[in-house]
Amino acid sequence: MLPVTHGEQYTKVHILLYTFALLAVSLLPFVIRMSGLLYLACALALGLRFLFWAWVLYRGYRPHAAINTFKYSIWYLFLLFIALLLDHYLLLNL
């Protein structure tokens, strides 16, 4: 998460923009053929959910959106790495 140094709206916009960039970068292991379809499906699902929380934070729909976005960011990393490991080891056994 970003510190609020230039105002709340500025921070919200940049969280949303960085989430778009994160989604694009998280697809690179599939693009460079480091991982397979399992990882792609997980990266897309997790990334779109992260984008949802960033959008909720940006729009201000829910009062606890900031903490929920932060909590999801932790789960996002954990589950994305699990997906990468599962994809790698399941492909080795096929």
C-alpha cells in the first residue's frame, strides 16, 4: 500500500493504476512459458479480484475498503505463489 503523502484521492488513483500494472506483470510467467494454464487461470482470477478491491477503494463504496484491500493483497501474494508451485509440480508429473 502507498502512504498518503499527496492526498487521499491521489493515493487511491495510484493504487488502482499499480493494480492494473500488477495484473499485467503477473501474467508474464505464462507469456514467457514459465508456467501453464493452471497458473494463468489463478493469476487472472486473483488479479481481477484484486482489481475489484482497488476499484472499491477508489470509488469509496465501503467504509473498510482500505483494510480489506490490504488484507486481500497479502492473500493475493500467498495464493499466487501457491498457484505457481502447483502449476510447476503438476506439469512435471504429467
